[in-house]
Amino acid sequence: MPGVYIHIPFCRQACHYCNFHFTVSLKHKQDFLQCLHEEIRLRQDFLAPYAEKTKNNKLLIDTLYFGGGTPSILKVSELIGILRQIYEFFELRSGAEVTLEANPDDLTIEKLMALRQTSVNRLSVGIQSFQYADLQYLNRIHSPAQAKQSIKNAYKTGFKNISVDLIYGTPTLDNDKWRDNLHTITDLAVPHVSAYCLTVEPKTTLSVFIKRGQTEQVNEDHACDQFEIMIDLLVKSGYEHYEISNFGKQGYFSKHNLSYWQGIPYLGLGPSAHSYNGKTRQWNISNTTEYISRIKKGLIPCEKEKITARKAFNEYIMTSLRTQWGCSKDKINREFGSRFLKHFEKEASSHLENGLLIDNQDNIKLSGKGKLLADKIASDLFA
């Protein structure tokens, strides 16, 4: 079933590596919230062809995700306002997942207790590292002590479905410290981990620092070592490596992200948010001021592209290959036709021979070695 993503574009401080749309100014927060409420009204029918309707004519959704930016920067009363507007037009299916991305410094006992009174039932905590040198390098605002305390606070107030974001491959993070980060996660019994290799994105502060020689370049071999350390340690600790960057205990996989990887339609709201329905992809303008201006004129501030068969095939390869289930030959044949299947089998053959892919009857998936080259292998399989 479909889901809804809401982008909250505000942050207290700019992280050096981040290339998502955000602003550190709260000047337009109230205008943004009013316009977000209006966009929800304007786009209430986007998912209508793909969602069941309730008796009171609302659309059933399985996931709701607050991302950013830093959604936890909002007051709980402001989040409740957004939720009320969502529930004017949508209804959560029983067992639905409602995720809030949060920074550790926002997760006080008082705020968490207030959040527990809302429908938020999953926290995605942007810790990135429990090492002080890493947090300085990344320009994170919290301390290692706050990072650990935020998880303890979440458990203390009754949250059980908790995910933590980590970053590896930073020049300040040696392998022993990386193991210490991972052991901290397992010691705290966090049921889900999203771990991302540090990537130097264009136009970020980090890319400027590297060009000026103010900080070291990311070392690919160093990052690969830490990727392998992570898989070994977390799998031995009972986590399933169900997607290249994601590890979860049984029952704690991210339902919202799984819907992305499985090609399920979703509606994106807020500046820079993407929407997808299988036939088109839409994305809102990545400018909060312009977003507000257009919504106030009654306009949906998005661009749209039609998804061709070739693009749909390539997206399926990219997303499914990253998961533990891999690409289904039967699905390729059913949804794209024999021509695409023949292409896929031909291009996959060399990677099967050299052990980068595994043929698991109908499904073709990455081997342990292949996971280190996931993007390259996917591009080889593209139509």
C-alpha cells in the first residue's frame, strides 16, 4: 500500500556533508507550515488510483515518514497540526508505520513523552557517530553522550521501533573506533541501523574543504574495509543485511523505505519532496521561499517526468539489486517483456561467472564481493 513522505526543511546547523534541501533560518517556519497544510489539501487525490478507500472516503496508507532537514526541530504541537491535516484525507491502516527523523539533542524525556501521545511510532535518530572527532569533522551539533542518552530516553519513554543513522569512511574514524560505534549500537539493542559511506557531494562544505586542502579526501579502500567490518559484526549480532545500507532485526525493517525499493506509489510533500506513481515521478522545487510563494497562489510547486519502460526497468534493477532479495527474472519478464529479460540475462552472465552475482533460482542477487560494487554492477545491467 502507498505511503506519504513529508519534508521538513529546517535545521539548527548545517552538516558539512549534507546535500539535502535545508535551511538554518526559521524565519519562514509558520508560513511553511500553513503552506504544507494547503499542499496536503491540494494533493489529496494523487494516491487515489492506488489506495483503498475507507467508508468515510479517506485513502488508506501504510506508512507516513517525516524527513528533512530535521523534523524534530518542530514543536510537538506543530507536528500534531500536520498529522491532523493528513488525517483529514488519509487514514493509517492498522499496524502502519509513522517515522520521525530526529537529532539526538532534540530527544529529551519531555519531548519524547509528548511524541508518545501522537501516532509517531518509529524514530530514526541521526547519530552518525559516537566519536567526538567524527562529530566535529561532520559538523554535527550533538555530543557522543547526547547520542547515547537519546536512545536510552527513547526506550525509557516507551519507543521500541528505533533506527540509528551512522556514517563510515571518514578520515577521523579508524577501524577500532568504527567497531566501537557498532558495538555501542548492539549494546544499546537498537533494532535497526542505516549506515552510509561518507560521500563528497558537489557544492557541500566538505567538498570545498577538500578542494582547499583543509581536510583529507575520502579513502575508498578505508571505506571498503569498514563496510566489510560492519557486515561481519552486525550479521553476527543478529541483524539481517536486507539492503546495502540497512540492517534490521526481524520485524524492524523500514516499511517506508521498502516501499520505495519495491516500486510502491508514494506522495511527497514539502520543498524538494518526490512523488511516484509508477507512471510519472514528480519533485517539488528545492527552495522553501519559492515553495511558499507558489502554494499561496494555489499552485503545486513541482516538475514532472514520464517514466518510460526503459527508465522503469533501470530503476527496478537499481533498487531491487540493493536488497537481499535481488532482481526477479519472472517479474522482469511479466512487467517489461522478454526483450528486457534477455538483455538482463546476457549482461548478468559475466558477473555470475566472476562471483559478483548469485543465481538463486528466479532471483539474481549480489554476492558478498558484489555488494562492494553494487552501483557499477547495476549500471552494467541497465537497458
